[in-house]
Amino acid sequence: MQYTSGSTAAPKGVAIAHSNLIHNLESIYQCFEHGRESRGFSWLPLYHDMGLIGGVLQTNLPNRAWFMSRLEFLMKLNAQAPGYLYAVLFLDIDRFKVVNDSLGHLIGDELLKSVGIRLQACLDEKGTVARFGGDEFAIVLEDIKGVEDATALASRIKAQLRLPFYLKDYELFVAASIGIALSKMEYETPQEVLRDADVAMYRAKHNGRGRYEIFDPQMQKIVMARLQLENDLRRAVATTLNMDSESEFCLHYQPIISLSGGEIVGFEALVRWNHPRGWVSPGQFIPVAEETGSINELGWWILREACRQTKIWLELFNRDVPLRINVNLSPVQLLQVDLIERIEEIILETALPPNCLKLEITESCVLEVSSEEAKVLKRLKSMDIQLCIDDFGTGYSSLSRLHEFPIDTLKIDRSFINRIGKENGGEEIIQTILTLAHTLGMNTVAEGIDTTEKLKKMQELKCGFGQGFLFSKPVDSSKATALLCNSKPMELGEETAIFTDS
């Protein structure tokens, strides 16, 4: 008979027997541990996290070996007394690699120690936290009433990690993705419990990070699909880098339009993946590429291909104002120590004038840059490369930090443009951004212009440039060339798209 938090109380005799069984098994386990110590067994290296910082324990927490041993014991308890419940929480620090890469491993190690201390503060006598290596921690909750005990702990952890960490001269904010696996009779090994908690943790990351998810069998299918996507992505990137093979990736180009004259002033290069089973949305594969590191080499291929194509256009069309190509620079690329050298190499290889290249960096990435990365941005600017902040307006400290960076252009996030014509349309926010950009001598681009109403409003607000489906969808290089052939200034304000991909 299985007793859960929602069942009626067990008969007194059964409850006593259940309690005695658990007590006896606990005693056996403790005697085993005591005997190990009394025989002079050196348990500390095997059962505690021995990562070193200056020769001292890194977190002073139990390690994976201890955790798996304890979990195996709890599984035996569950098998002998099905009413005995436990839970495993698997926790991964979100974007910890950014801390290590930008601030160094010493700060990263100090952060792990501090996280470990906070996790311990969230636990009572029924919970133990262990460090698994890297930025991964696992918690076992023993003798719980039900899933609500595990979710309550996950909520406490989220609240604790929201508070800032003060390490040396840095104030750091972190979050964690947490996966929860509950005890069940079907588990045969500790590895199976941990696997399911790990699957749930990755589901939490997929659903937005900084949250928890409880494992259910459906997640396994999702994870398998994700692993397949990762493998296909690695294969496709490797094929693309092999110049002898046909690439599954290609670039599409979306025009950027002068809102005063109607001419094309540039394009944004956007990568597309033509998988053998059909087109894969960038929203699906770009996050995977960033998490797996594939975005690094893929990003350099995108930059090289975009520069090569733009050089062809410059030779085909004699323009008074040089055509510029916008290329997205990922946070992973920004952290590369050879970033400047790689960009210089591509510019030399393609013979593209540096002032025709505009690198787009997301606002969230700019707000997180270290002093060293800020120097990299200034170096790029000194090379006559243009810099653009993408999705501007979504960061909490955008306005206060904008003057710190050598930015040429702000792209107003499409979420503000989409509000035009609706109640609380956000026009005051747009006007504030435009005024600020004008004061700082920056150009502005409105993203997501897909209706005449939005176009007219952005013209009325004196926004310099626009981009969106009203003008053209992203198109391949041949159709983009056709757009340039017909890109004489046009009347802005027609009900139909100014350019089409037909």
C-alpha cells in the first residue's frame, strides 16, 4: 500500500512498522559511514567537492559520489517502504560561462562558493546539496510529503538567487534553471533519477531560464528531439565550413529603407537553414547554436558571406551613398579573444570597405559587456566599422548606459512599433528614444514596420530609417539584387508593399 500526501492516515500498526523500518535502515547506513571512518578510511576526497582555490576547498559541499551513494540508499528505502518519498532537484546556473569568460575563473569560483552557501541556507534537515562540477548542483530532499515540498524549495532558491552577489568590485545577478524528479518505484538506478531531473532542468532552460520544471515522461521526447537538432546543426555547420560541399545554410537579406527618401540604404543579413526535412526557423536553431557553441563558426561564415555579397553589389551599382550590410554579432563571438583579427581577416579577404559593414549587437549583450569588451567595441569603431544596438528599448538601464559605447545606430525594438494604433501605444517611449538618439548623434531604425499606419507614424516622429514586411520580406541574394535594380526613391505611404519578393 502506498501512502501519499493526499491519502488518509495509515493504520497505527502499519505506521509504526513503517517508521521502524526507516529507522533501522537509517541506522545501518550511519553504521556503515561510521565504520568507514573508524577504519581510517579517507572519505573527504571521495565524498566532498575538492575543487581548489588557493589550496582550500571550493564549496565544501558533498560531491557527486556522495550524492549518488545517498540516492541509492533512498531508493532502497522507497522500495522497502513505498510511502517513503524523496525528490531530486538538479540545478544549473544560467549563463555562468559569461561570468567565467568575461570576469575570469577566480570570480567564477567565488560565485560558485557563494551560490553553494545560499543553497544550504534554503535547506532544513531533510535536504542536502551537492556540487556535481562546473556550475551544476544537485539537492536531495528526504522523507517528503509530496511534490509541494520540492516546488516550495525551488521557489525559495529562486528568491535567494535573485539577490545580488557582491564579489570583489563586482555586483552580479544570477538565476538558475531547476529540474525536479520525484521518487517512483520504476527507478532502478540513481542514474535514472538524475537523468530525469536533468531532462526537467533543460526543459526549464528551454522555457525561459530562471525557473523550475517537474519531470514528466513527455519531456524525454522533447529532449531527444533537441539532441537530434543539435547533432543535425553540428553536421550542417561542418558541411558549410567544407567549401567542397553544398551548404544547408544560406543568407537572406532584408532591406533597410530611408523613411524620408524611400531608397534602400542597406540590408540586414539573416541566416536561413534549409534542412533536408525542410526549412528550420531561426528561432529554433539560433538558441541551440549559441548554447552549443556552433554559433561561433557559423557566425564567421555569415559575416564572410555577407561581406562577399555586399562587395559584389558595390561593384554592380554606382551609388552616391555606400550600401551598408548589417550583420548580427552573437554574444559568443563578442567574447572571442581573436574577434578583431577574424574581422580584419574577413574584410581583407572580401575587400569590403570597413565603413560598409555594420555590426549589430543586442541591447542585453551591450548592457552586460565588461570593460575589456567595451575596449573591443571601441577598437571596432576605430577601424571605421559601424556599430548598431539591436532591439533597443527593452533593457532596464538602456538610457543611462548608452553614452558609454561608440554606437552609430539604434534599432527600436519591434515591440514598441507593434503598439502603434493601440491603446497606450507607447509613442512617448519611441519619441524619447528618438530624441535621445538625436542628442547623441545616432541614427535610428524602426523594426517591424508592416502597415502604412506604422510607417506614417514613424515618419511623423522623424525616425530616419525603417525595416519590415511593408517594404520587403527577407529575400535571397538574387531577389535582393533585383530590389537594388529598382530601388529608385518611391512614394512612401502606399497601401501595398513598396518592394515584393515576387
